[in-house]
Amino acid sequence: LKFLGRSSLLVSASENGQLKIWDVSTGLLHAELDSSTDYINSIWAFEENDSAFVTAGYDHKIRFWDANQQAVKDSMDLGAPIEDIVVIVELDLLAVACKSEISFWQLSDPSAAPV
């Protein structure tokens, strides 16, 4: 579970790859997003942005989302199950735990090779 920025929207993930965005101020479902066919085990939301978030899981993919558009903006396939992700905004880095290793990717250009 992660709140989107400072909004009342909360993102939840399930074992079947489905994401749900809830509005906790009303208790209502805001959106349902099909993300993957496998377990999503990490969600990262940006504190300064009420619509951007990142997901990762056992389908080998990291997805960069726009909640307003309810769509994936970008994605990357690491070729192995991803255990966890952490965004370090101040350093423009995405830390990824995958294959018993931690790698760092430049957040502004995630398609580039790890740094």
C-alpha cells in the first residue's frame, strides 16, 4: 500500500497483478489497473507528485505509472523476478533488488544501463 503524494488516493497491489486505487476520503474505488500476470511485491509513490508511482514484481518488470491517465508511462524488463524497489529522488536513482543483487538505475533515464 502506498499513498499517492499527499492526496487521499491509496494504491494497493494483489498477487494476480491487479492494482487498485482507492480514495480513502470517500472509501470508494477510484480505478482498477491491470499491471501484470504475476505477484506485484513493491510499490513506490513520489511524495511530491499525486499521480506518479512505480511498481515491480515477479513478472520481471518495473512499471512507471500515471494514475491520472491510469496508464503505464514506461517500463523495463530485468529478466528476473524483482524483490523490491526504492526511489532515491535526491540522487535521481532507482534501487532494485533482483537476482540476489542490488542495482541502481538513473531515474530520469531508466532504459539506460545501470549506474
